Amino acid sequence: MSENKEPKKKSVRHTRAVQRDRSKRVTGMPPDESLVEQMELVVHPAVYGQLDMYRALGLRTRILTLPVMVGFMLGLLWRQIGSVREAVRVLHDEGMLWIEPIEEITVQAMLARMNHMPAELFRRVLMDCLPTMQSRAQARQRPLPKAMQWARQHFDRIWACDGSALDAVLKKCGLLREQTGVVLAGKLATVFDIVTQLPAHIWYEANSDTHDHSFWPLIMEVLQAGSLLLLDRGFMDFAVFDQLTEKHVGFITRPKSNTRTQVTQVLSKTAMIHDSLIILGAAQDQCQHPMRLVEVLFHGKWYRYLTNVTEPAILPAECVVALYDQRWRIEDAFNIIKRLLGLAYFHTGSFNGLQLQVWATWLLFALLVDLTDAVADALHRPFRDLSLEMIFRGLYHFARDRHRGLATDAVAYFARRAKDLDLIKQKRPQHRLSLVEQMNLTIPLIS
């Protein structure tokens, strides 16, 4: 964790307000039994697959075992319980997800377990669950955006990559009590599958000041030839761009305002789109391989996009623009895990406890994406048309109606009530369409 010596007052007030709000929230009702069963089918094999490592680490078989701790953390986040103390009370009275009530657990024992159970176990559970949900998503037939359909003909996977700093930690326990200023909870870097809307790889760094560039060695280890990577400007690195080209990995990003380019060949030029091959960088610092610059005029302003895919037949200029827009799906994911699933509020100040919450939150996110994707498939709508937040809030209505005998299956229920539960996002009026939306209307990418 790192200390920001000159925090912005607005962000500090916002963080404290969020923390106060979370601590006062009324505990949500437990998820329906059918949903718990579906969660168990995915989570339990991954949890029990870690028991050999659990024993190898010398961890004794106590009451708070790995299955219990995973269930406790997921339940705490699912029901948006405001504190560990309240969550332990719920555990005493009701149990949590697949855990039967346990009366002998104290708050102190739970906090101690959160602070000392190896967070690597939780990370491994998450990473073992993701392939199951990736396979489910790949098997579904819900429609994809035009640009994504085109790109899938030429690339094996379409990934976005970005980093995001976590919010401040309440300094109520441990070594944090002695620190001054705002202590941030670290930084996440994520490789995100744009087709399935699920994370593919996630890394956590305790130092929130870590620059995105420092994650490149980890990212390069997981990249395979035939991939297409959508990047934020913060990842711009000429040497890495050359490595990606040599590794047969495509990328799309936006150049910085001061990035030097030299046009070597004009591929196409219209009033709206300029498509050129370029040398990227100045003489003393430039890419060794040719790059491609796509410039698009929209509302009187030129937008510039950079890629190492130099063949327009593989990625037409319109497709480059539309695909880069898909990079924002990773920003949506960060927003969901922080604001909706509570990763803007931390239940412990310990380094280990923070990581448990990080991995458990991503696991809950993946489970929620899996449910939303199934609903999109049932409605034959693109995933982006559905509000993941409203699906999450609609779980209350499903549990209530199921207990009344009015529903049996969550996917069928949400597909039937998509309109009155506001699950489908409203479309923008024609005059407010974004650049990508207007291009998709006027320039057909594929038949």
C-alpha cells in the first residue's frame, strides 16, 4: 500500500462518505437457494482443488476452513453487509451461502483469519473458476457488435488491458494507525476478455503509485500469437510495441498528443477518415516496425488511433475505431467492482485481508457476468444492452417471487421481466449517438 502525501480533498471526502454509507446499510436478503446451488457448481470444485496447497502451507483444519472463508467473503459482498461484525452475526443466526450457522466464531477470530489466511488461495480459486465461465460464455449465441464479429474472423482472442488504483483505507487497525495522509489500497491490472466480458488475468500491486508500464512483463507472459490487445495510452511503450509485433500480437491504442509520427504511405483518404502507414516516434526513439494511424473526423474534431495491424483487409479503419471503443468495457468492470460490489470500501486494513476482498469481489463479478450473459443469450440481445447493475438489484425480486411460487429459474425470470425491471438499457436518441454508433450506422463492416 502506498501513501499519497497530497490527496485531493474531494476524493477523501467521497471515500469517507462511501465508507459511512456502507457501514449503515441494511443487510440485504440472502440469495435464493437455486442461485446458491449454481454458485456451488462453479466455486466448490475450485475451492476443493486448493486443499492440497492448503495443507502444504501447514494450515490446520479448523472451523474457518477455506470453503467456509470463501463462502463468508462471497456472502458478505453479495448481501453488501456493512461490517465484519454484522457479517459474523449473520453467520451466527442464518449461516452464509452454503455455510450452516456457526455460533462459536467471534469477530476477533474472523478478523484474525482474514488477516492471516494466504490470499494466494483465494486468487487460485478465482483463476480456476474463470475457465468454466469462459466456456459457458463461448457456447452462448447472443449477438456481438459488428466490429467484434469481424475481428473474431482474424484473431483468436480480443483482450483489453488497463490498470486502476483502489480507494483509501480506513486507518483503524494495525500499522496504518500511525500513518499520516490518505493510504490507498493498492493497484489492479487486468487483462479483460472483450467477447466474454470476463477477466482473463488479474494482478494486484500493493503500491498504488505503480505505473502501468511495470505490468508489461506480466502481460507479455500470458499473451499468445493471434491475440488482439486494446490498450490505454498509459501503456504506450515503443519497445514493447515492437515486441508485440514480433510476437504476432496485434494492438490498438490512442497516441498521446505529443507523439511524433511520419507518414510513409496513405492507404485511404476521405473527408471523414484518413488511414496511413507511419513511422512511430522520433529518429532517436522510434518503433522498428511500421505502424498504422487512423484519423476520424467527428463533430469538428479529429480522433487518432494507432495499431500495428497494417493490413486494412484484416482491420478496416472503421473496425479499428469501433474496437477501441470496446476497451471501455474494462472501465465498466472496474466501476462495477468498486461502486456496485463494494471494492471502494474495505473491511480490514491488513494487506492480506485487502487481497482476500479483491479476489472475492472479482469472483462475485464473474458470477454476476455469467448470469447476465445467460439472460442476454435468452433475450438474443448483445451483452452491452443489459444493465449488470439492474440484474444484481433484481436478484431481490427473483428471490421474493420464487418464495411465493411465482418463479423457478433466474434466467427465465429475468428474460420475462426484462422490461419492467429495467434490465435493458435505453438507447440514445439519434442526435446524441457516439462516434462508434454513428459509424456503425453509416459504414457497414460486415454483411
